[in-house]
Amino acid sequence: MDVLVIGSEVAEVSFAFDRYWNSELAYPALVLRVQPPTDKEIEQKQRKLGEFIARQADTAYLAALQNSNLAYKTRNNTAPLHRFLAAFRYLIYGDAAD
């Protein structure tokens, strides 16, 4: 999930993010793989990602997003982001042991 946060909520979201990733229950991705990927594997994955992104350019989903009222308001700096950001004031987070 991607989240855009501005203003005073940034500190709270940043704290929650750091608390999650610094938890003893969070593991680096390399733990799941015996060896790090080779340069060739990285290039292949980057190429596949680029191809996937290119294929999305003509999708109905992207067109709907680009033509949405929220996208229009965001481009024109009139989006009601204060309503969206207000939800993060009540962000509940904690360690699994809590």
C-alpha cells in the first residue's frame, strides 16, 4: 500500500513505520533467500517490471484513475486531502506482543 502523508501526521506515520520495521518480528528479505540476487537476475527483474509498467499504460484501470475526480483535483491542487490525512490521526499500531 502506498501512502502520501504531509503535515504534522508525517512524524506519527514515520514513527509507526520505523517501529514496525525495527520490530524483532520483521526480517530482511535476504533472510528468505540463501544468496543475494545476481546482477543478471536484477536486470531481468527490472526489465520485467518495466515491461509490466509499459503494459499498464493502456489499461481501463489507469484511464479511470487518470480521469477520476480525485486525480483532477490533485493536479489542480484542490483535492480535499485534509479528510484523508485526518484518518491517520487515529492510526493504531503496536508490537505483536502488545
